Amino acid sequence: MNNSKLPSKTVKDLRVYKASYSLAMDIFNVSKAWPAEEKYSLTDQIRRSSRSVCANLREAWAKRRHEAHFISKLTDSDAEIGETKTWLAFAKDCGYLNEETFKTMNDRCKHVGAMLGTMMKRPNPFLLRIEK
């Protein structure tokens, strides 16, 4: 498969990248209002994990010549979305997120996870094949 047949020319064109980036930015914005004592714990952790979803997607994209490496980095991205869901639950239970905001963000995490799952199950459309 040549580059012109790839579903996306850059990782930023992927729906999963756009969705995870938007979620990370929304988490950043909502976490600005959290207590100062959470700065180096919950706030830092959720920002880091949500941003890592995008970072691992970029790494996966760079490794798409090799299916195993591509899937490995997608797996890392999926793990980070799972971690983000955990921090969201803590934020809700600590009273920093209301139920509606928690549900919306958690559902967005599930959606990103589902897209990552689909990519891991069917990586071929995303792989870069060099024609000989």
C-alpha cells in the first residue's frame, strides 16, 4: 500500500487522535479549578495520563512500518486511557467533578478506548507498506 491509500496522512488526521487531544485539553481546563494540594498528585497524574494517550498515538504512527511495534504503542495508549478513567473516578469521588462532567468525560474515554481497540484488532489499514 502506498501513502496515497492510507486513511490518514498524519496522526493528527485520525479521529482517535482528535478525540483524545480534545479530551486531554478539556481535562486540563477543568483541572485548573482543583485544589492546590492536588497539584502534584491528582492534577498532575490525570493531565499526564490523558496527554500520554496522544503521545503514544504519535509514537504508534511513527512505527507503523512494523505491525507489532504499531500495536504495542497502541496498547500503551489504551493503558493510558484506562489510567485516565481511574483518575476521573478519583476526581468525582473527591468532589472535584460533578456527576454529569464525570459521565461525559468517562464516556469520551470509553469512545477513545473503543477506537483504539478497533485499530489494534485491524491494524492493516494504518500500516505503512513499502512497495518493492
